[in-house]
Amino acid sequence: MTAAKKLSYLLLENNADYLVINKAPGVNLHRNHHDESLLDILHRDFPGESLHLVHRLDDATSGLLLIAKNVSAAAEFGRLFASREVEKFYFALAEGKPSKKQGMIVGDIKKSRSGSYLLSRTRSNPSISQFFSYALVDGLRGYLLRPHTGKTHQLRVVMKSLGVPILGDTRYGPRKQQCDRMYLHAMALRFQFNGCEQLYVCLPSQGDAFLNEDLQAILESCNPPWHCKWPSIH
């Protein structure tokens, strides 16, 4: 295994239809202004495979990412995500007191300035997110987040709307932070594929603040996250 591969992702599942990886924080999915992308690395590591991104994570976000290995699997995942049949759960850290400690945030996410987005009170095509929060030390809180939609920067915008931008998020929080990463991690996925339930959980492990002992106990208490008492959104 190469050093670049270790820094980019950890392989969790490799079957005939898809890969599941744990993406490292700060790794870019596409080249954009970079010399190499995660897709470039995956194509090199799985030569001859037809790889298709079926959802995405922001570069700064770590955690579970699905990659289809054929056209039919990509089409099926496209249907599952479009019909909201893939359950997604994230964990984040933030400093300060949120406007509320648990609940649901609903609203349109609209473009703002310089590539940022904001949460609107309108609901023409709203984002829907649920969350629980957990007190830690020194004003730090952990947030178990469940997005029911997949809007750009959705959880980062939601956290800002609560008055507590994600720790290390220099776009939606303070531009200058003494932080080793943005503390948002895609920790769990649950979906039906080819008639079988698929369950994946990957607790955050990269970043000094994610290694807090009290946080580890909280993470274990909400593992798996679908067993938490989520109120119905209907």
C-alpha cells in the first residue's frame, strides 16, 4: 500500500457492484486545481474497473463514500439517492451554544456570495436535516446529524444556522482557526441493494478533537445511529 493511498482512503468493501471507502479529510474527489484526485487514485488502484461516483463528500469532509463499479449499479444508486432510500448519518463537532440542542431544520438552501450558501426560511425545495447534540468539554459539543436531502454544503449551512459552525470550517466559521481539520465525518449508511439490507458504520478517527475519551463514549452510545430515537419527519 502506498503512502498516498494511506492518506487518501481506507477500503471497507469491495464487491461485484460497488466499493465503500473511508475518505480521509482534505482529499479532493475531482482534480479541479489539484494535480491528482481521489478518482485518479482509485482508477490506479482498481485498473480496468468502471468506477462511478454516485454521491459526493466535500473535500474537507471525511467518511463513508460509495463508488459504483458498473453502469447498472450506478443507475440503481442514482434511483436510491433520488428517492431518499439511502439513510445517511454524520458526526460533527462545534464550539459554542446552539440555538437548540436537538430537532429538525427545514429550509431552502440558496446561493450566497463567493461560492457559499445560506439557509432560507422559504420551503420551495427545502433541505431537511435532523440532529441530536451532546455536551463535551470547554464549550465543545458533538452533533449526530441525519440529512434527509442532499443539498450542497447542507450540513455545514445547517450548523451555521444554529449559530455553531462546524469546528475547522473556515468557509462558514471564522477564517482563522487553529484546527487540524474540518470536523465533519460521514459515519454511517443504510440502504437496500439487490434485495439485501446493507449497513456500514465507520466512526471518526482522524483529528485530535475526535480522539477525546468522552467523545468516544458518546460515539459508541449512538452506534448504530439508526437505533437512536429519531422523530418521524412526516
